[in-house]
Amino acid sequence: MATVTAPAPRLALPGVLKRPAVRKLALLALAAAILVPLADARWASGSWPAALTVDVSEPLGKASDWVIDNRDSHPLFLYFFGHISNAIVLGVRVVYLVLLAAGWAGVTAAASLIAWRVAGMRLAAGTGLAFLACGFLGMWIPTMQTLALMVVAVLASVVVGVLLGLAAGLSDRMDRALRPVLDTMQVLPAYAYLLPVVLVFGLGVPAAVLATVVYAAPPMARLTALGLRGADKEVLEAVESLGATARQRLLTARIPLARKELLLGLNQTIMMALSMAVIASVIGAGGLGDRVYQALASVDVGAALAAGIPIVLLAVVLDRVTCAAGEGLADEPQPNGRARWVYTLAGAVAVAVAGRLAGRLDWPDSWALNIAEPVNRAVDWMTAHLYSGVPVIGGTADWAAHFTTWVLNPLRDGLQWLPWWSLLLIVATLAWLIGTWRTALTAVLAMAAIGVLGVWGPSLDTLSQVLAAVAVTLVLGFATGIAAARSDRFERLLRPVLDVFQTMPQFVYLIPVVALFGVGRAPAVAAAVVYALPAVVRITTQGLRQVDPAALESSRSLGATPAQQLRQVQLPLARPALLLAVNQGVVLVLAVVIIGGLVGGGALGYDVVFGLAQGDLATGLVAGAAIVCLGLMLDRVTQPTQRRTKKGA
């Protein structure tokens, strides 16, 4: 009788090492024990070694010189980029002339009637008041310039986004190929989009529109693909069983079923396009953004606020109208809907014609209100009474100086003191702990690319501002989000404030911080905190409110206090939402810290502004590439990645 030998017993791991995070830390500790002594013996200083730096300023300078020298003669520019530029200029000019021809009464009536048709009388009244306020502030012409740029940019963004979304929604291969591209585009700060288009198209409207399209198209593409892929399978099977072709299924089933996602994509595209259209004033877009930019450059807070208020009003109106249109798709279709739209447009045309016959096309100068002078007087009063010398608490300038001295400077100096290889090891550790080895490799390569580009010091200065702003944002955001999640009344009071703050373009946040804190790195951090805070509060509140009520009821029945429920039930179960809040906070903070270069933030933001202002595209492009790498690294170390294997993560 044959004997059966028992298999050799497998070596069991200790209980602690069975945890994936502990195993990763153990491997990293082993690698560090081997590599750190070698790296310390070779590179002991904190600065990036010159031997590992590649000077790209000369080839970039030659490339920019070639582009500038051949922009008016090379066939690539004459017959491709030239036609694109001419089409953009023609489109913006046509829309602008139509708005001017309609006059202030026609434009206001058209906007109000469309809002009434979509969402009712209340929003129509608010829309009309918003447009009238733009005129009363003396900003009617700049508002029309920004609106014309917005119309062309949004139409182009929607076309590009829908085409990419169709490709990703109908093809798994295209979806896999486009996903990392869209991820990267959404991570990049807005300033990074200005550099390549300026190199090709120069300063002006075409560069502004194309930069806006690149920035605003990804959400349209993502939501289009999401809507197409989420279409009801039973409906698609029913349509296919009737013999419909692939094109007929797309037009009669998939796209109608994805209407809500398409409207949401339009809403997000409009918001991002308006934000980018304002930032694009740096490269000659004109309109309201140019007024804000010029006022900030001369520290004229009153003039900046007079141009910033119409931007906020446009953002709020467009956000509310598109959101209402998306919600209306869920309702039953109303009879004679097309006829009502005809009556709406006819009413707008009638008002425009009446205004033209009455000779009231232009906004009367006598109706304009000058708020710049009283605002500047108020700023002067704040400077005299709140800037410094306030008993006990000190002034805002003192707060900014203390924050710079006690937080920003030590954090920057500490990062620059650390050996460069130790920072790479820290980045790898953080990225691998919450993701996979691919995530860690991407983060490390992005951080190393910053050193290779020769901007290691300025990048760490920017990183110190981002880390400080993120810490303040998370403390305030988590505390406010927890309070909103535990109190319905507080959430209702907070909602309109968050709505306004989330629809404000990035530039507008610089106005109040300059008035309160002056210029410097601390005001840039303060603007970043205010910009990122609403998203962190909303995501935190939503995550805590979506915790399973059964878990809360079970803990309550065991005698847990509200504080214990929060610590032991809600926060652990809402961990994915909290991590998402951290990720969004980091990305949004980086976007405004870069813009803080306009108000003395320095570092990479200053290099980008200097490169654009002086025509030194090599400096601007290198700083822009470093911003891209920094944003990619920060996204990877704050975005958890699920790894699926046969045996689990």
C-alpha cells in the first residue's frame, strides 16, 4: 500500500506582517537600510545635485525663437494653426457683435426669459438683476467681451468633450487610453495650460480660447462617457431586438438616456470655462478678467472688486440655469414645449428691437455706479485700523507675518534642508502605502523630474505653501463638515455660502486677501484655503451623512455617546469620502497657490507670471512643467488606488 506523504508545512507569517501596509513598510525599510547609506555618502546636501540636472532653457529658447520667426511664414502655421486662430477670432467677434446689436435691454431680456423658461420666475428675476448689476457697476462692455469668449470656448469645449466622451463610452480600448490623459488634464493647475498655447498662438484671444478648451473639455468627456456606459441595458437590448443599427441605437437610445449626465457635463464645463477665461486674461483675453488682473497689478482693490462682482454673478447665474435645466429633464415633458421656446425667443427679439428703435443699445454712462472709491476708502480704513496695532489679537498684517515666520519659513527651510533622495523616499512611501507600486513609481518620477529641470528649490517653496494651506483647509473643512453633518439647520445656513464660494473663479479670491493681508506668501495661502474649503466641507458632510443608519442605531443602542459615534462609527465608515476630500483639497490648493504668484507668492507661480509677462517662454515653460509634475505627485500621494489581484491586495 502506497504511503502518502504530507505536504511540508508552509512558513506562517507573524500576524502583524499579514497586513499589506506593514509588509510595504517592511520592504521600504529594508530598501532604505541599503540605499540610504550609499546616497548619504554620495549626496549629503539637501540641494539637488547639478550633475543630475538637465539645462533645457537653451533648446526651449531656440524652439520658441523658431516658432516666433516662422509663425507668419511656415505652412504649419499658415494653413493649420492660422485657420484655427482666424476661426476663433471670427467666432468671438460675431458673438460679441450680436450681443452689442441686441443692446443691454435685449441681452438682459433674453437671459431672463431663458431662465424663466428653464427654472421659473424666481431665477428669471435673479438673472435679470445680475445682468443689470453688471451695467450699474460700469462693466457692461467687459461683461459682453467675457460672455462672447465664454460662448465660443464652451461650444468648442462641448464639441471636443462630446467627441472624446463618445469614443470612450463606445470603446473599452479608447476608454483605457483616454483615462490617464483626462486624469492628468484635470490634475494640472490652470496656469499650466497657458504656456503651450502662447508658444504657438502668441498672446490674444485664440490662445485664451484654446487654453480654456483644454481646461474645460475633460469634465464633458468624462460625464459623456459615464452617461453612455450607464445606459439601461434592458432598453438597449429592446432597441437592438427591433433591428436598429449601431448609429440608430446611439441616437435614439444611448444619448437620450444620458441627457442628465450631458447637462451636468455642460454645467461643469461652463464653470471651468468661466474660471479659465478669467485666468486667460494674463495672455490677452480681455474682458472682466483683464480688469481684475490690471487692478491687482496696481493693488487697486476697489477696481478689482468692481470687475470681480460681475464674474461671480455670471458664474452663479450660469450655474443655476444649467443645474435647473438638468433637473428639469427628470420631469414629465410639457405640452407645446417647442412653441414656448419660440415665444421666449420672440419676446427677447422684440425687446432688443424696441431698445434699438429707442436708441438704448449702450448702457447709459449716467447709470454707472463708482464703487471703486468707497471700497478703496474702506480698504484704507482697514489698513489703518485692522492691519496692525489691534489690541490683544493683533492686526491682519501681524497674522500674515506670524504665519510666514512660524509656519511657512520653517516648513520651506525644512524641506530644502532635507536631502533630495530622502524626499523621494518619503514620496514613494506615501504613494505606495495608499496605492500600488505603479502609483509610487509615477509619484517618484514626477518629483525627480522637478529636480532634473533645475527648479528643485522653487518647487519646494511652492510645496511648503501647499502643505501649509492644505493643513489649514483640512482642519477648518473637517470641523465645518462635521458640524454640518450633525445639524440640519447649520447645513441649510451654510449651503448658500458654499454655493457662492464654489462658483467664484479663482482670480476673485485674491481680491479680499490682498485687501486684508497685503502681498506675500501668506495671502496666497489664505486665498488657496478659501478656494478649497467649500469642496472639502461638502465632501466631508456628504460622506458622514451617507454612513449606514443601521450602524449608527446599533452603536446608539449600545450606549455610545454622539462623540463616540463620530470617532468609532462615522469617521471610519466615511474614510473613502474623507480621503477624497483630502485629494480635492490638495489639487484645489495647488491651483490657487500658483496664481498667488500674482500677489507675491513667489516660487513657481512667480516664474510662470514672469515668463508670460517678459516673453521668457523658457522660464515659464520650465516652471509650468514643474507645476505639472508637482500636481501629479500630490495627486498620486493623496488618491487611494485599489489593486485587484487573485489573492487580494
